[in-house]
Amino acid sequence: MLKNKKMKLILIIMFVVFAITFNLGVFSNPNFDIYDFCMNLSSEIIGLAIALVLVDSYVNEKKKINEQPFLSRNNDINYQVEIREIEPVRVAYMTHKGQVTLASALFPTVFQSVGGEINNIPFFIYHEMDAHTMQGVVDVCEPSAEEPDNPAVKIKVVPGVRALVAQHTGPYDTIYMAYQAINRYAAENGLKLTGPSREIFVKGPNVEENPANFVTIVVVPVE
């Protein structure tokens, strides 16, 4: 018994073509030659089978290309997504509302408010984000044990979370590919994404001129 549905379809088409062509040949052609008929029909069936195989191969290749969210079109690197337990961290922070691309302008203010005494890598926490308008609500965070001397800068402890983590190497305008990789991983492993995401700026424009070498760790909490 055939298990391949596509092969079954090809055989059904072949049978229908044979039946119709044979009946037309027998009843409409007094000089009907069964040998010539079979040879011509065989050529047509082989041509049809080859065409179906080529179309099927093309569709499968297109499907494979469209199902590769882990592959960065920017630098051809596969994202390594993994589950991590993120520890709580005390931060000095300011909240930015509006165009998220402008949020980084608050880093110097937060940094100076604690006298430059930070004990880990700065990061964003995205509470709200519209990917189309790039409008959102973002906490600009500098991990620090110090008390800020600027009343506009607040202190809080960001809670620990279980999260999916992916490292993005490249400019910020391609970081969405890291989120695609995380979304795909979560879907394939039955994980539910929850809570605000974070972007940890391991290497940015403050230490690296070439955006292709920026390093950002994307963290998305999961249940």
C-alpha cells in the first residue's frame, strides 16, 4: 500500500489520462494502433511525471528558504537560542516614552548619576513596543549598587527570570532576526513567551565604530 500521497496523485492522473485517451482512440480512430498509442502515451506520462517532480522540488526549496528564521541574512550566522536563569539585578534607570531609537540618549544621564560606578552591562527593558512605528516604553538601565544623585534617575531591582537568550552580532536594525529565532524556538519547544524583553548591550557604538561588530544579547522571559 502506497503511503506517499503525491505518488498516489500521480498514479491517479496517469490512470485518468490513459482511460480517456484510450477510449478516444478506440472509438474515434478506425486505424487505431495499440502499439503506437502505448508508446505515445508513455512519453506523455513520463513528461507529466517529470514536470510534477520538478514543480514539487521547486516548492520544497522555496519552503525551506522561508522556514529559516535562525539564519541571519546579514552575516550568515545561525542564532544559538538557549534557556537561561537570569539573576535579579539592581539598577539605576530612567523610563523613556516615545521613539525607542532615541532611548539610548538617556544612558549618559543614568551613568553620571551613579558616578560611573556600574557593576554590569547596561540594558533596555521593553515594556511596550510597536514594531511598525517604533514607539514604545523603555527602561534605560545601568546596573549599580550606588544611589543616584539625580532625582530623575530611579532605583529598582529587576527580578530574576527564566528566559530564552540569543546573541545578535550586527547593527541594531537587524536585531529583529534574533527575536524571530527566539519566537521559532519557543513555538517548536512548547514555551510561552511572557514579560518584558531585554536587550543587553555587550558591544555598541561607545566602544565599536563598525555596526557590523555590535554585540547585543536578547532576553525574552518564558513560562
